[in-house]
Amino acid sequence: MSIMDISLQRMSLGALIIALGRMVDNSIVVADGIAVRLRQNMKRREAAIEAVGQNAFPLLIATIIAVLTFYSIVASRNSTGEYCKSLFTVMAISLLLSWGISVLTTPLQCIDFLSSPKGDQKEEFKSPLFVYGAESRLPVLENELRVAKNALAVLLGTTPDKVDSIVGKPGPIPKAPLTLAVGIPAELLCRRPDVQRALHEAAAQSARIGIATSDLLPRLSISGFIGFESSADTRSTKTGGGGKLFDSKSLTYFFGPDFAWPLLNYGRLINRVRVEYTRFYQAVLDYQNTVLTAFREAEDGLISFVNAHEEVDELEKSVKAAERSTDLARTQYVEGIADYLRVLDTERSRLEEQERLVIAEGKIALSLIATYRALGGGWEPFACKE
């Protein structure tokens, strides 16, 4: 100030006090930034460089704004402006020096004297409510897993203790393809066992109608008999006697028509035909309902597959946004800008979004399985009969 011929007055001392407070605030911001990065397992030098690089320019802007706050007094053309000119100059120099000291000397002192974080500092952000809530879901999930393995053991025809060796160790959710080639669904649906069963049941019932109708018609048949008969002794002797059975006179035969027409049972037979027709119509309706159900299941599987992919894409963005919000809330909490309640809220939101993402990823695999099952996947193809 002596070089710039600035006289130090009593009011100028107030500027030095303001600059000193500003320097303390800037140093706290830089030190907290270094402490946060040390908790993230960064090296001291890298933490100091990153903290200064992130906060230096914003702190400089804040310092310039603080200096310009007093410019309106100096710009006045009365005696107050003349009297406060030295105050403004001292304020500007002091605040700029305080900024320089904060971004230069504070990182060096933090590298040498700032204590290292103890333990996993992330634990302080874990609320017991979240921890216990997540742990309470484990027994339910393990029970569902055990029930699913027992059902799988029944399908595989083995005991539950052998399922683990068959399915292998637990792993991540299988990644389903982004596209699904299903061919012509109308042809693939013919491979379904329930569609084949309904189709053949309708065909069999149609044949029963023909059998019942044939009972209404007269029956004409021709029957007969041809053979040998003899009442004489047919035993052979030493002299060649006997043998009357195969004599020409022993040949016997008969034949004649047989005619039957159950006229007296016509009422019962007609009602039987009607019953068979009713059963046939019921079988056709069952076949139609089976085909419609197959189409509905296939369409539901395809729509679920497409929508599950879209849901996962959006939830991945949501999870990234929730993670950024959580990191920002932690930083603000460490720097004293936000309270711990905000950290808890962001942690809860992040946990909910991550859980929704996992469920949506599982929906992709489940919808793909449902689609293959609806299209009769795993069975040999059959040709639909009209």
C-alpha cells in the first residue's frame, strides 16, 4: 500500500478484518473439498489439485463480487466517495490477497497436516433404516429362490438337493437380445401341445359323429360257412381204414344275407347323433378358445419384451441421475451446505431406482421366456390341419 501511496486509516482496518474473514471462508471451502476427496481414497496431491481446480474460479468470482459491493460508495461524487476511496482500495487488495492465500497456501498445509480418514467413510452415510430394511428382504428372497428350485426339481425329475449342481452357481441376470425373431406366430402356435390336443380332440369328436350317424342306416351283410363233417369213425387203422372226414360227401357249407334296421330305436339313435354334434361344437369352441389364448399369450410376451427394454433404458438414466444427486448431497453435507436429511432422501431415492432397474432387467428375461413358451418353443414343429 505504501508503493501505491495509500494511507491506512481506522476505517481501512475494517477492510482488513473483512478480508481476513473472507480468507477463512475460502480456506474452509478448499479444505473441505480436499477432505471429501480423501474420503474417496484419492491421493493427497491429486485431491488438493482437484479441489483447488474446482473451487478456485468460483471463489475468485465471489471475491470480485464482494469488492464491487463497495464500488457504489467510491463512485459517489460527494465527500463520502473521497473519504472511502482508500477503504475501497484496501478492501480490493485485501480480498484478492485473501483469495490467493486460500488457493495457494491452504492446499499445501492440508497435504502436510490434514489427518487421513479412518475406516470406510461411506458408512456414515448408511442409515440403519436402509440397512435393516434391505436385510429384512433377504429371507423373503431366499425363500422364493428355494421354492423356485423345488419346483424346478419336480420338472427335472430329481430331488431338490441336486438342483444346485444342475443350475450351477448364482450369477447375474441373463442378458436378453435386443431383438427377437419369432417368424410367423400363426405357424409357431401350432407347435403348442395344448393347441395340438384341442385340434385332435375336435377331429376325434367329428369321427364319432360319423359313427353315430351310421347307426341310423340299415345294415346288410352276407355271412356263410364252409367245412367238413362226418359222423363215422375217423381213426386210422393199420390196413388204412377210416378217413371218412375228408371224403367228398363230408363237405358242408352254407351262406345267406343278413339285414338289420333298428327302426324301433330311432329316437335313441337320433338323440345320440345330436349329443355327438353338441360335443363336437363344444370341442370346436375349446379349440378356438385355445388358439385365442395362445395368440394373447404370445402378444403379451412380445409387448412385455419391448416395453421392458424401454423401461430399462429409462431406468438406467434415472439411476445415473440418482447417483449424481447422492454424490452432490454428500458433498454438500460435508461442506455444511445441506443437512443429513437430504443425504438420506437421496440415498433412499437411489436405492429405489436401483431396485426398479434390477426388477426391470428381470422382466426382460421373463418376458422372453414367456414369449418362447407362448410360441411353443422347445417342441417339434407340427403342421396345422384345417
